Amino acid sequence: MTRDHPRLAYAAWITICVVWGTTYLAIRVALETFPPALLGGIRFTIAGLLLAIGLRVRGRLLPPARQWPALAIAGTLLLAVGNGLVVLAEQWVPSGIAAVIVASAPFWMSGMEAFARAGEPLTGRTATGLCVGFGGIVLLVWPHLTASNVGPQFLLGVVALQGACIGWSAGSTYSKRHAPVPDALAASALQMLFGGLVMLALGTVMGEWSRLTLTARSATAELYLIAIGSWVGYSAYVYALQHLPISTVSTYAYVNPVIAVLAGAWLLDEPLRMRIVFASAMVLAGIAIVRSQKIEIRAGVGRGPRKVRGEVVT
């Protein structure tokens, strides 16, 4: 490791925090003219295809064809279901609130791990963290649920965001156990390509092409999602994983909602009330409690931090 690696690695971590925090806002802007399925389909198909071509030009091999079915399943769960439902929900839910609700994904992951074969047990501390985080989500959406003028679309958005968390958690668990690939960047290219193609097919079946229009504003947001969200963000993530402990890198998930809430309030005039700030803090505190338990479990068995495949790509 050269002397510059730690500095560059922390710069990569900061990039992840900022980039993946702002993608919620970019999705919200792109939805002004992009139908939801085509928004994600175009984004991930182009990003995955160009990344795969770039890797091959540089002489790097893609995963063999026998691994493609597993990568296709992982890409479908992570991107078509996980990210796709986030895009769907952001039609009705402010981007900052969506980011906080999506931060509940580690809770679903912990639950799935507890029931998976050789998974991590559900301890008292983990259960406490889940309850704290769930309380934050309830506090976040309670006024909307009890308001007399609340529309069914907001409720549908909240349900879709929880579905996104379930899809992302299932895809992460599946990827870790059934789709291990030595070259994470090559695996990412194929997962994005497969997930994008599924979303394109869905958009075509739903007749979304007739509703697709472009403006300078929405096209810029889509290009941002392709170039910055998918390429820069994920490349920074891979680099940071190589040179920093996973426990340090994973804290980007705590920062993303803060960036998303502030960006939405600043650029789109989304509400920023003390209730939202306090609820966000509860969600992040719950995640921190769950995460601290996992770190202690790994330290207790005498192993260093492990790379967990399939972190959220927004």
C-alpha cells in the first residue's frame, strides 16, 4: 500500500456518502418526465453495458456464462425490485423521507440472516436496534397515516419502500451465498445489465414508452444517475473496500439519509421539520445498535471484518 492509499480511500468513502445520498434527489427530478420502470431500466442497462465493454477493452474478463443465472437473480432482486420500488415510491414520497425509510434495510437483513442457514443470530441488542429503528419509521410516517387528507398513494409509497428493503435484503443475502465473483466490478456490470433489462421489459409491457419525454432537467438527472450514481459511486465503493475496514465503509448508509433530507429541503423545498430530524436520528440509531452487535460478533470469533456483497446502490 502506498502512502497515498489511506487518503484516497477516505476520499472514496466521502464520495460514496455524498453521491449515493444525492441519487434520491436525482431520481425525484428524473421522474418528472421518465416513467418509473424505464427510468431504472435505461439507467442500469446503459451503465452495465458500458461498464462491461470498458472492462473488456481493458483486458479484464467477465464472469463465465455458468455464473450468469445467479448474477441475473441477484441483479433482479437488488436493482429491479430493490431500486425499482424506490423509484416507484418517489412518485409520491419526498426523496428525503424515502432515504430514511430505505435506511431500514439493515433491519430486514438482520431478520433474514437470523433465519438463514449459518446466519447471524438475532440477539437482544439486535432486537433493541430493530425496535428503535422501527419506532423512528412510525414517527416519520405517523402524521401522514393519521391525517384526514392523506392519500392512498403516500401509503402505497411507504409499502413500496418496505418492499424495496425486502428485495434488497433478499438480493444481498442471495448474492453473498450464491453469486460470489472474484471481480466485484465485473459482477456489478452484469448485475446492472440484467437488472436493467428486466426493468426495460417491465416498462415495455406496461406501455411506458408512450409516456417517456425528455427535458433538459430530467435528462440531466438521468445522466447523473448513470455516470455519477452507478459508475463513480460504485467504483469509489469498490476502492474503499480494498483499503478500509468494512465497518468503516458501511457507515455510508448512516450518512446517505442525512444528505438526501438536506438536498431535498434545499433544492426541492421538501419539508424539513424537527419531527423528521428526530425520526431520522432514531432510524440511524437503530441501525448503529444493530451494526455494533455485528461488529462484536465478528471480533468475538477471532476474524477480521468481512466484505458483505451487495450493498445498496441507489
